[in-house]
Amino acid sequence: MTTVEDRLYFYSGSADLPPGRGVHERVADPATYAALAGVRHWRRMLSNFWPAEFTLDGRTCRTVEHAFQASKIALVDPALAERFALESDTELARGDGAAARKHRKIVLLDDVRLRQWDGCKNAVMRDAMHAKFSRHEALRAVLLATRSAQLWHGTGRGQPPARIDDLETIRDAFA
């Protein structure tokens, strides 16, 4: 169960600081997160941009962001969406999460497909995150080492942070 008191923040460019020392973080007892303190860039590992190959829906993705953008694009152009999968052997598929995000608008969703995407995007994200942490023991250990803290994603670009409940749920299911 997640506690209200402890909050850990992460994003793809997070500083490599001990738990409780990151921007906006608060933890009652830093010793609770001693396992995280010994892992270099543990916050970045929680990010959707962290490279960690996994298979979802029969396709191998390099990052969660690749899987997310491919699913959205597949609503309009399934062949174009295949370029995000490593099986395509494209530069895009081999790129990092930031490269995948840059290609998020290679197709535009009309109103019907936008409503369709809004109805499924949370499940797509949850499934991709689950696949990532299921596939990689070291990443799963980092996630479990966040213990019962609230997990917040902060971009550092002036946008408000968002609590990532699905990541907490995935963590709790692994525990």
C-alpha cells in the first residue's frame, strides 16, 4: 500500500541524487530507501524513456515510449507504427525514448480516433510499463525498492508533476 507521506519524483533527465534529495521529494526516513541510494540513475530507470527492450503484442520495443507512440499511430497507419518496433530495424526503433516521442505526430488523429485513443491510452501505457518491469529483474528491483512511496513524474519543463498510480499498482503486484 502506498503511503501519503513519502514522495519520489522521476523523469528521464533526473539528477542522480539519494532518495529524498530530488526536487519536490519528501521521505520520512531516507534509510527506508537505502537500496535505491546504491543504484546509479535509479530515477531515470523508472522513466518511459529508459532503454529496456521488452515484447508487447508480438513486437519488441526499446522503450515504453516506443510502444506508446506505436499504439497511437497504429490507429491511423499500422504499417507506419511498425517502424517503432525493433523488428523493423529502423533508426527510429533503435533510437531512445526522446526519438520515439519526437515522432508522436507523424500522423494526426481525427476526432473519432482521438476519442478511441483517449479510451485506450492508459491501458496501453500500463501494459507497456508492466512488460518493461516484468522483463528486467534489475529494473523490477529498482521499482520494488521504491517501497510504498508515491511515484510522481516531473518533466522539469514547467509542467506540473503527475502521480503515476499505474506504476505504483504494478509495483504492488510484484511485491
